[in-house]
Amino acid sequence: QGRSSSDETDGRFTPAEKLRNMLPRSASDRILETTEKNMSAEERLEALGIELPEPPKPVANYVTNMIVDRCLYVSGHGPAPLEGAKLTGKLGADLDVEAGYVAARQTGLSILATVRSSLGSLDKVERVIKLLGMVNATPDFLEHPKVINGCSDLFVDVFGEERGRASRSAVGFSSLPGAIATEIEAIFLIAE
């Protein structure tokens, strides 16, 4: 569900508004019944109308995830494709914060697809422990945390406030593989 035509400026959408329209819901619209603490992650995902992409395959000599004890370590993931969205380029030159937020959200969806594939269900996640958010950015770009919020907000929406809010780093890089806008690593605690 995109924004209404009242968001238009002179009959046209700005690039940021166009990207927001591609999302299933805007940040202000996704409160709905997912605030209920007893909803599972899979129920929240369904209530939000989110379909996960296919989990990505490794593009080099590594595995996409590994379980050690009760922790699921997820390798760096890039954004899942989103029709009409520019998910490559450098923040501060080619992309604005809004486009970076969308790229980080799409990266979060890619991570969730890997988690579900590895564990069989997102309901097996006890909590998100840590995110390392990498942003392809110019040296003068300073809004890395706002970009990585795209992933963090998604995880809070899916897992809830207590289980989805993680410790986090959001840092800038001079380049990322394939010129992707964001790459994110994650660590999850697996429920007993």
C-alpha cells in the first residue's frame, strides 16, 4: 500500500516518495496489530504483508550463515531486488538517505530469508543480538545510522520491540561489492 496522491508535488513524485511508494507500508502505517506481544514473527510478517525473497546464494568462498551453540551468524548480505528501486550507488553522491533506507530494508529482507531457510521458521529466533551495517558512502556522508534504520526498523516490526531491537554498528565504506548501497551482517539468538 503506497502513499496517496496527496504526496505528489506538481503532479510528480520526488525520487524519495517514489521509493516509499514501492514499500508495502510506510513507517507510520505499520503499527497495526503487530504491536500485540503475543504475535509470532511469522504472524507479524504476514500481518505486515511482507513476502520474503529467495535466500541469496554465496557469491564467493563462504557460507551465508553458520550456527554455533545457540547463535546464528549471518554473513554480509546485500539488498534483495525491488522493482523500480535503485539499490546500487554511493550515499551522498548517487543516493539520498531515503534510498539508502530502502536498500537497508531490502537487505534486512534478504537476511530474514536466510534465517528462515536456515532455521525453518522465523519463530525460532529468540532475539536479534547484533547488526553490522555497512554503507557505501562518500567521505562527507554522515547519516549512516539513518540508513541502517531501514533494517533495524524491519526487525523491530517483525520480531517486536524487545526481541527485534539489537546492538548495532553503522559505518561508512568507500565501496561495497557490486556497488551495492548497503551490506549488513547479523547475529541471532536461537530459541531453546
